Amino acid sequence: MADSPNCDLKSLSPLQLFERVTEQGEKVRALKAGKAPKDEIDAAVRMLLSLKLSYKTTTGQDYQAGLPPKDLVLINNGTTKEEDEDLVDPWNVQTSNAKGVDYDKLIVRFGSSKIDTDLINRIERAIGQKPHHFLRRGIFFSHRDMDQILDAYENKKPFYLYTGRGPSSQAMHVGHLIPFLFTKWLQEVFDVPLVIQLTDDEKYLWKDMTVEKAYEYARENAKDIIACGFDVNKTFIFSDLDYLGTSAGFYRNIVKVQKHVTFNQVKGIFGFTDSDCIGKISFPAIQAAPSFSSSFPQIFNGKENIQCLIPCAIDQDPYFRMTRDVAPRIGQPKPALLHSVFFPALQGAQTKMSASDPNSSIFLTDTPKQIKTKINKHAFSGGRDTIEEHRKYGGNCDVDVSFMYLTFFLEDDDRLEQLKQAYTSGELLTGELKKVLIETMQPLVAAHQERRKQVTDEIVKQFMTPRKLAFEF
């Protein structure tokens, strides 16, 4: 998470310092590329050197681009954690395990429930069709109160979907598609309204960008979201910077949440410090408000008792733990949640991808050639050092990023299992597995790009205009 330039650097965790150095390095490069005045470049370079010194003082390591600190990090309560534990919060994900985060431990730590076979079977009975492969493969692995949502659906009571996107860059990557692809499926099988929050206000507060740039990114990201195939008659996409100023119901819910959460609570939940701006401290209430149907009177006709289901990555859960705690005290139903695993960076599953590192993932703007180059050059391999060793001992699908990506995007269960067995046995080489991934991702991204070209500014306006949807409440 980014802090204002005059913040106390000592209050930042090693990972936060790492991100500050990365961002400042990008700023220096941008100033030089734009031929900025020498004194402006010199000031930026001095700041970069100061940040690098703070990073080394804190971690005992020299800053290395693309290599976050792994030895020791600070967690929300200010205590230290050992290297073999995972750091997960809304801004940071870090693990020393090449397989990625230990999600079973995370379920215990967060107090959620595992999506087990019984729940998946119940979903299948309710919708009368095979569940999405994200459910079957454990990509959505954890939940809160999904049983209540199924109770409501089976008793013909309404509910709605809410998910979101923090528009930190103009181009989204394929990992950003995961919650939207799954949410689209949920909306289709349950036939319910959907609201999508674009937290451009959050990105302005956390990142070094203008309000205008944050809003521009929100509208550009909306085009990528719409290109997933959402129905304009059933979906409302909104920018916080826009909608908050026009909806009395939305703002009233924000104020109610703010009144019932103390400063100490948000510090404990989110790790805020005294040097954080007050905008950050109040923001969780803004992310909580769409969980309540009264925030959208134009959709729900003012009804306040309609439960919400939120599909999101597990790192967003702290926001909604807070929301679920507050909801009964303000007379609102608790939102239910479905949590997904993290989409791994090409370099490995130890961290989330960074929109500022073009080689950390496949972006929705990448050409077929760029996709091929990135996968061949950067995708972390679970293969052996030599062909002979690989043929003898086989590859490790648990750490191989190409196989992880195929788990997300290759829909054919039988084909995926064949690839797993062939790679594990050594029959399939790393280069051959990467070729399968390339042949999977190139048409997927190209098809998305074609759909996005059809999304005009007028279509974006239709999705983002507060209005009644195709439902009666």
C-alpha cells in the first residue's frame, strides 16, 4: 500500500517499503523519459536513494527489482512473523512457499468455511447444472454463509451479487478476470442483479495519481469488465467518485458503518498507522456500503432486507469481516462471501502480480507474440534441470506456473488431468506444457480484445447510469 511522501518510513513494513522503492523507480524513469527539468529529476532520484537506504536498514538486504523481501515482514498488529507463515491483507500477499499460500491455514485464521463437496453438490442441485470449474477445482475455496444464499434461492427469496475492482492501471491482466468470469456465471445461473464497484477513490488515496487519472482508469477498466459479457439490463457498474455524490442511500450507509467502527478497530483490521491520511481510515466504510441493498434504491425500490453475495479474492475478506460485524447493529443482513485463491505471478506463486511489472502477468492488451514471449521466458517451471532428469523424475505441477494458469483457463477437465499425468510422469516437457498454455491464452486474450473493441463510451455510460434493472422488488 502506498503512503504519502511525507509519511514516517519507519511505520512501513518491508513489503510496503519494497513497493515504495519500486514506485519511485518508475517515477524516476518516467521523468527521465519525459525529459523533465533536471532539478525535478534530481529530487526524485534523491527520494529513491533515501527509500533504498530505508529498505536496506529495515531488511538488511539491498533492494532488487522483482524480488520482494522474504525473511521477515510486519503483520497488522505490529508483531513479527516467521518466514514460513503467509502475509495476506488487502494490499499485500506474500509466502515463502513455492506452491503459494496455504489456504487451509488461511481458512482457520480468517474463520471462514471450506467449500466442500457437500456444498458443491448442493449448488449443483439448486441450479440444475454442473458447477463452474472454478468451484470444481477449488479456485473458489472458502465461503461465509453460502448456505443462507442457497436457502434464499430455494425458497424463491431474492438476493444480489456485488463485486469490484480497484482501477490502479489502464490495462487489466488475466488474473483480474477471475472474479468477473465467476460472477458472470453466478449471475446467469441464479438470475440476480449485480452491482460492480470501481474503487477509484481508494486508488487515489493509496497511489501516487490524480483524481482525474483514477477516474480515467475506472472507465477504462469498466470496458474490460463489460467485455466479459455482462447483461446491461441486469448489471450496474459504478465509480465511487461518481456515485457517492448522487446517492443519498449509499452515503447514509457509509455514515452508519463509520459510526459503528472505531479507529482502533480499523487499525487492528487493516494495519493503519497514525501517519495514514484520514481518507484511508474512512475508506473501509465505502467498500462496505454496497453490501446493503438500500445503497441502491433505484434497483431495490428502497428495500433493506435483501442479502448480498460477494465473490472476491480472499485478501478482500478483512473489509467484509468488518462489514459482517457492523451489519446487525445497523439493521442490515450480513453479506455472504465466496473467496477465490490468488492468481499467481508468472515468476511464481509467492506473491500477487503487479500492474507495474509488465512481465509479472499476461495483460489483456498483450499481442499473441508478447504472450508467447512472456510465457516462454518468465513462467516459473516445475520441470527438472535437464531433459534426462525430467524424463526420469517428472515435473512438479504444484509449483509450475504454466500448469497453474491452465487450471484457471483450460475448461476441459479430462484434458487438464491428461496434462497433469503426462507432466508428472516426465512424458511432457516444460516447453511442451508452455506451448499448451500459449495456445490456450492467445485466443482467449484475442477474443477479449475483440469484444472490448465493441464497448463504446455510450455503452459504458449505460452500464454506469443509476437506473432500475430488469427485476421487480
